[in-house]
Amino acid sequence: MRVLFTAVLMALVFPVSAQQGTETVEALTVTVGANHAPPYRIIEGGEPTGLYVDIFQEIADRLGWKVHYREAPFRRVLRMVQQGEVDVMLEPLEPLETAGRTELMEFVAPAFPPERRLFFYLNAENRIERYADLYGRAIGTLEGASYFSRFDSDDRLLKEPAPRYENLMLMMQKGRVDVVIAPELVGLYTVEELGLDVKVSPFFVPGERSYIAVAKNSPVLKYADDIRAALKLIELEGIHEDLVLKYMDRVAE
């Protein structure tokens, strides 16, 4: 009876066209464009890993796909999508938060958990208690990244971009920026790795889920339903939750 139940569940959740990814889903080599941003995407120094990478690898394994990573700063990855050099990105936010990118990418599956946007500071005078406190301060931002609508569209803010969060934290240490905005996990991880005595402001912004996005000029796009089905399967198996907790625990240690 248990075997029968499992078979029925697989049929409902994972279409016949995608079960285990080896029967009718084409055995693709998928090129993923990603910036090096631990603990989400650890692309340098060996086999790619990180929360987003590990989740996508579980999906790819079920579809019988090989995955090749191309590391580049966020903004360059967007150009690579436009030029047809990569098939997938693992970091874009909710489509409503990424105006203009919907022309380049299909936001296929909200695979990655929402995270608060935190404001990091070193000196007490740069502590952010309300949005208005951001005015008049140099704010470090990741090149090409979106954070939240009001912030992204506010031309009165002084934003200083850099290709990595590590760069931004070091810029703050050297006094080149006053505050750094970053998603919670990557911000805390970067501070810990650099050994900086950085503080977190009480003001924060709730996060949105991030997506697996597929380039509209990629052959991978026709397998969007299969990607969603594979994600649903690893959620039902508890693998998705295990990976999220694994990386949250690492940052908390």
C-alpha cells in the first residue's frame, strides 16, 4: 500500500514527462550565470556550492541535467543573459521588483526563501532607525541588484555600487561608505568572514522570495514546468528545508 501511495504521489506532483528527468526531458548541459556571493553562491575555490547552488543542483539531478557555472558580477551576468551566453540565473527577486528584467527572463520558480534587507554600519552616527535616516549618507549597494521598490527608485539617495558585498564592507571599513544594505544571510556571512565589528541597524525591510529565472532565448525555457515540478518534489521530500536550515545554522554559529 505504501508503494502504491508513493507512486500516486509521484504521478500527481511530478509529471510523467519529467519523472527523475531521464525519460523524456532532454539531457541538457545548463549554463548558470552567477556572482560569487556566499553563502548563496560559492563559485570560487573549488566545486560550486552554497544555498542557491545546492537547491538548483537537486533540481538538475532530478531532471538529468549537467550544470556549468560562469562566475561574473551581477550586472555582467544580466548582459550574458541578453547575449545568450547563460541559460539560468539563481538570484532575481520577485518579477514586480525587477522592472525591465522580465523582457530577458522568465521567472520560473520561487525556489529561495525570503530574506530581510538589513542596513549594516560601523559608527553609531550611521545607525538607521527609519527610512529618512538614509538621506545624506553614502550607502553601499551591489552593482545591478534590486532591494525594494522605494529604495531602488529613490534618486535622492547616495548609492555607491561595488561588484561584491565583501568590497562594500571593506569600503565601509575605510570610510568610503557609511552604510551597507545587504540581504540578511549574505551580509552576516560576509561580516563574519572578514572579522569586522559591524552592527545591524534596527530599521530593516522584509524580503521577497528569489527566483530561478530562465533566459527567454534559452532552450531550457520549454522545461519550466519540469523545473517547478522538481522543486515541488524536493520540498515534499524535505530536502529544500534541510538545505535552508543547514546554511542558516552555519551563519548563526
